[in-house]
Amino acid sequence: MGKFRKEGKKEVPQVSTSSLPDIVYMLIFFFMITTSMRDVELKVKTAMPKASEIQKLEKKALVSSIYIGPPRDAKLGTESRIQLDDAFARPADIADWIQKERDSRNEADRPLLTTALKVHKETRMGIVTDVKQELRKVGAFRINYTTLKGSALEN
Amino acid sequence: MARKVPEINSSSQADIAFLLLCFFLMTTSMDVDYGITRRLPPPVEQNDEDVKVKERNVMNVLVNKNDRLLVNGRPSDISLLKDEAKRFMTPRPNDETAPETEKKTFDLVGEVLMSKGVISLQNDRGTSYAMYISVQNELARAFNELREEMSMAKFHKHLDQLTEDQTKAINDAVPVRVSEAEPVVYGTN
């Protein structure tokens, strides 16, 4: 029915971009909330082994990490070292460090504190055992061997 | 007469917002950490008496500094460890060589036959961490398979579909009985 056909060329209306900033702001807020900036500069290599029977580490605020691995700086050799926060440490320093980590959490959370061991796969167990013995002495019993997802038989 | 305030041009607002968005997109790290969670035992007193455990109730797993496995005195391989551990921990009341068993009753699951077996894990100071994790993982896998079997038998559901109470009941009925030996220093490495 030509009766209803409009005369002349049809114009596509311009898409309004006035809501674009709002959309972008929403995305910003999402990323601002989910972001967690890397809090330590890694001085040791931590290529972790794979495992399949793993659990998710819940509540990142209650996790403190100990990094163990060969130093990134080749001048320091290849023997595995322990890194606490931003510096190299000895096993004897762990007791003080755990105390400091406990003090920085509120009292109710302290028993739930988990120590994540992020260890390079070629590290020898000697140093890891030393760390575990120190953790036992100060009563930090909850530990997590952080691993990648995969089959343990490929390690 | 009020002066007309010129309207601020807001067309660049989107660009500013995009800049901020790019910044947060790049700095964000949504990687979640996964790992094997374990509970360390409290430190032992030096004069504590050793708890005597019957030999048939213990499966000794030794890992030497060359990452070789010794299971109950026999050389083994990591690919066999899961099945060996599972076989060992499966309650077999009529087998004299298997660990002893006892009957216990739990909420929800009722009476279950439990193995008194313990897997004792000992490693050398020279064992590689990758091997240690592999061994821990294979042992955990053995226990998880036993739990899965129990879950299927008692609730006819997979382990990850159970309710919180059911999961707890299964975990109580099939506890992870892995004991790590106290570190021993054999001379110096």
C-alpha cells in the first residue's frame, strides 16, 4: 500500500553518545573495586609446580605469602632464597614476620590467617622444611602450597 | 542582569573516563590462587614418647634426593602411588596384611567401616619441591577418590553436589590420614 510509504529518503537517526561516559564510568568502578595491585616486587623466581587436587584460596586479605626460589638477579647465584615482603630473609626471620602479619589483622581474623608458600619447583625441600618448622614453632599451622592447575604427573 | 555562564564542554569527559578505564584494566589482576591446603602439626616435645603404630597400619612413603620413591621398602613410581595409597586405605576387614579396621557411626552416613591405616611421608632435604607436591597431590587424589566412592554409595551424588553437612560427614568418615615425619638430618648434604 503505497499510501503509507513516506516520501523522500529515510534518515537513520544519530545514535546518542551522551550515555557513553556513564557506561565507561560503570566499567571503571568495576575495575577499581576488583583491582588489587601487586604488593611486592618479586626478587625470586616462582615457577610453581602443577597439582590437580587443589582448593581456591578464599579471602585474599587473610593470606600472607612466603616466596622461595632462586634469585632473579643472576649475580646472587642459583641457590633458593626466601623472600618475605620485599626483602630476602633467613628462616630465623619468619617468627617476627608472622607476628607482624598477625598484628596487622584484626583480632577476630588472626586464627584464620593462612600462609601461602609460593615455591619454585626446582627448589630443594631442605629450605621448605626449615620454613615449615619455623611456622610450626610460632603456631601458624594453616598453610597452602600454592600451585598451578594441571596434572601432577607432568611436573 | 545575570551574566550567562558559558556551558563547559563535556565532550572530552568520555576520553578522560576511557583513560582511567585503560589504567585500571592494565593494573588489575584477577588471578585467583589455587593450592593444596594442609595443616601443620603442632611442634612435638622432645621427651614425648613415640606413639606405637602397628606395622600393618603404616604405609611408608620415602622420597630420596634423586626424587625416587620407596613405598614400604619397595621402589615405586609416582604414577602408581595413587592406586597404592587407595588400595592401602580401602578397608578390607578380612585381609591380614591390610590395615586394621573399625566400625564407627557418623551423622548422615551412618555406620561405616574405617581403616586405621596411616600414610607416613618422609622426604630428604634434597628432594625437589615439584616431586614433593606431586606426592602430596597423588595422596590427596587417593583420598578424594575414596570420598567420591563413599559419596556415591551413601548419597548417590557426586562429591561436589553434596550439601555442606554431607560434605562434612564424608570428610569425617574418610579423613586424610597422611602424617609427615619429623625432619631427620642424616649428616650434612
